[in-house]
Amino acid sequence: MIRRIIFALVLTILFSFTLLASCSDNAEADDDLRNMIGQMLMVGFRGFEVTETDRIVEDLTRRNLGGVILFDYDVPSSTPERNIESPEQVAQLVADLKSYSQTPLLVAIDQEGGRVSRLKTRFGFPENVSHEYLGELNNEDSTRHYAAITAETLNSLGININFAPVVDVNTNPENPVIGQLERSFSGDPAEVTQHARWFIDEHVSHGVFPTAKHFPGHGSAWNDSHFGMADVTETWDDLELDPYRDLIAEGRLELIMSAHIFNENWDEEHPATLTPLVMTEMLRNELGFEGVLVSDDMQMGAITEFYGLEQAIELSIKAGIDLLIFANNSVYEPDITERAIEIIHDLVISGEIPEERIRESYERITRLKGKVLD
């Protein structure tokens, strides 16, 4: 009897140790998954400075947030109280953010030149010009000159990602978000490609990674995808792929940003950002892009007016997006990092998204970070 009792006790103890070890392994694997997911997010925030109690710092220290994006104007509150006040202030803000990050931090900004410039002269930054202005000059020295000034400025601030150049072909000059804002170099895809080459080369040589946008081409739209769906079914042309085709073939692109445009010839239900036919079949399989695929802002009207957060996230990852942007500048949701991580985590645990798909994006982002010069 005593032997049986001792044997039962030994089995119970061994089972308990096995269970504890299994729980520990599971917890470690779950932490690894959450850390990979955190790297797939880039988030906007409010503040000219940060402290340990700020939500964005909590996202960096506890949730392994992969990147942040800076703005000069806070749209939800209609005030300039956002992230940019002066060169010295921005440099300190970026340095502080990086000090809290668990990994090399992606710090991004939209500094195209012209109308879309977050670093404005009134804050003490150098003068810049639009893509359209440079395209009309059509002079290599001029494009390189202004691109170099931009890249030098970003590098001096510690900003390592520029969401530019715009390689949309200006097929519709009345386009409210591209043509009318002078954001395209030209209506000729060969000229767009040439100016993009010069712009990209100057950024890379100054330690800043450029981002070609908006794939597969936003230039023909009649609507602004910030406020609703931009349907290009009748207007999009295959020539809009030419800049991407050439720049990818030349090995010049580490990052590409998607467009929230709709074309029923690609997908009868979803915009480009959310369809694998465009983001995977067209961009990766046909054009051969191997870098980081970045979504346009997931809080823009073209997404939020038609999709809930969980559905939009699920579709974008399944489509092939690596880095999801939540700019927090159409709406402001300070808990968006935590919510997005939980949604993606649950999608993986439920089997809706394979963990291998998360690992693919994580590895692309990690390779990019290995090339970023702080």
C-alpha cells in the first residue's frame, strides 16, 4: 500500500513538473508571437516630447512596437499640437523614442516636398519643392539637390524612413490627392522613374530609406481615399506599374506603400491594400518585390467606412502587408497598438492566419532594421 502511495505521489510530482514546463514553454512561445506582431505595427501619437508614463512609450517598452510616424498637425483636434516644433525638439523626441525601444526603431515621416511636408520652414527646416516642380524642371542636378537636402535633414534628426517618393503617374491631373497637390513628377512613367531614381539614390546615400508609393498607382483616381473609396476601375492603366517594375528590377526599393484604391478587375469586393491578387500576386510574384510592404494609413476612410478593425487587419495581412500603419491622425485611438496586437494574436491562435505568415513579415522587417543606420 505504502509503495502504491509513494508511486502515485511521484507520478503526481512528475506530471506537475511536466505541466509547469509545458506552461512555461507555451508562455514563452506566446511572448515570441506577440513580439513579432508588435514589430508589424507603426503608430502615430501626440506630443512634442515623451516620458515613461506616455502610452507610446508603454507600446515601445511592453509591446515591442516596430515603428512610429511623426506629423506636424493633429487633424482630429484641428491644432498644430502634434510632434514637430523645431529641429532641436524633433531630434530630442526621436532620440528619446529610440532609447525606449527594444529593437532599432523605424521612425517615419511624409516629407515629399511641396504641399506634403511635415518639416516646414516655419519650424526652422530648409525650404523644399514639390515633385511636380522638379518634374517640370526635369533636371538631374535639381532633383538630386533637393532630395539630398531632405535626406540630410531627416538623417540629422534620426528619422530613418521617408514615405516618399511618390511614383504615381499623373494620368489624371485633376486627381484631388495627387495631381492637384503637385505630388507627381510627371504624366510620363519614364520621367517618373528617372526622378524617383535620383530621389531614392540621394536618400540611401544619406542613410535614410525611401518608400515608393502608392502601389499599384493612385494617379488616375477621381476621389481621395482619405475620405472614401477611390474607384479606378475605368481609369487605371498598366503603365502605372512601370516605375515599380523598373525600380524593383534595379534593386532600388526596400519599402513600398500600398494604395487604398478599388478596381473591380482586381477584386470585386476589396481595395488593393486588402487583396492578395495585388499585394502578393502582382507585386511579389510578378514584379519580384522582396522588401517590406507597408500599408497606407489603416484609419483612412477608404478602410474605416467599409470595414471593421478586425476584418481590415485580417484582410491586409492575408493580402501580404508586412507593416500596418495606424497614423492616429484621422481619428485618435491611443490604445490602437494593444488592440491591433490582440486582434492579430487571436487570429493566429484561432488558425485564421498561420503563424508562418507573421514570421515572414517579421523577418522582412528585421532585415530592413539590420540595414537602418542610427
